[in-house]
Amino acid sequence: MFSGIVEGMGTVVAIEQEKENYHFTLSCNFVDELKIDQSIAHNGVCLTVVSLKDSTYTVTAIKETLEKTNLRTWEVGSKVNLERSMPMNGRLDGHIVQGHVDQTAICKKVEEVDGSWYFTFQYAFDKEMARKGYMTVEKGSVTVNGTSLTVVNSQDDSFQVAIIPYTYEFTNFHTFKEGSVINIEFDIIGKYLSKMMTYQA
């Protein structure tokens, strides 16, 4: 489990394809603290460390992960938001994040407003999935590229988030532009509540 509080950014240094799987090798400032089999959220995608070498580590993404996330857009040099799993005695500074990306969205607009930024994201809307909790609500939580954020201006197929300068600088939000593909994970609590409502008499 994660909290959506990004620890830092990693850099993709190598990509290797093996059949339908892709092995991504990254560098970051806490590689020395990692171990094999450890779970790390990469732009909100929970991936397992499979090897460590020369101040880098490698994770593997299967076909389904590549199809449902923005990992398919990664190139050597791509900046990736990273978060290690939350310790049981840690603070939940963001919200409950599973590291299971629901779908991708497209950045439609970036607005700078007196030193902060508003980002508008649009995603494919499905009414049946929305009934199951795959949607945003005003002032609710959503995870964008692994970052826990508060929803502004929730619409059926889009939402905005407001980004403070610290988050803009220390996550890959500063790389976003119109057309950028990002990962979103909807709030797990909303999904459970929606599911339970289907069993109400």
C-alpha cells in the first residue's frame, strides 16, 4: 500500500524487451536502500525490484501493465515519480493508494496562476464503470502519476488539480504539457462504497 506522497524522481537509464515484457532500469537517490522483491510505485504503478546493479535497479512490466498505463510511453531519460510502500507505523499524509492504475488520462490544459498551477485531465468515461466508483468527486482524492491530489472541478470525463510549487518541482508534473499521457487511480474507498450500494435492498 502507498500514500501517494512521492519520495523523489527516478530516471529511466535502460529499456530491454523480452517477448511481451519490458525490463526498465532506473536510477534514483535511494537505490542503496532498496532490496530485491521490494515494491515501488512508479508513476503510481506498483512494480517489483528484480535486480540491483551499479547504483541502478530493474523492474519488469507485463503486457497488461503496458497497455493500461503510461509505461508504454517511457524512453531512456524519462522522469518517473517514485514511492516506496508505506510502513505500517507511518503517517498517511496522502490517501490510501494501491498502486493499481485504473486507466490513463490526457493532459488537456496547464495554467499557471500566481505561482501555482492548474492541470486539467480528461479520461475515457464509462457510465457502468462510474457506477462502480471509477470517477472523481469534488474535493475527493485521486492519484495522478502516483501523486495523491484533491480534485477540483470534477466532471463526468475530466477533472482539475491544483499543484503547489513544491509538488511541481519535486515530481514530474513540471514535465507535463498538453497531450501528456498520465496514470490515474480512483479512490478505493469510493469503489468499495459503490460496490456495497449494489447490495442494498
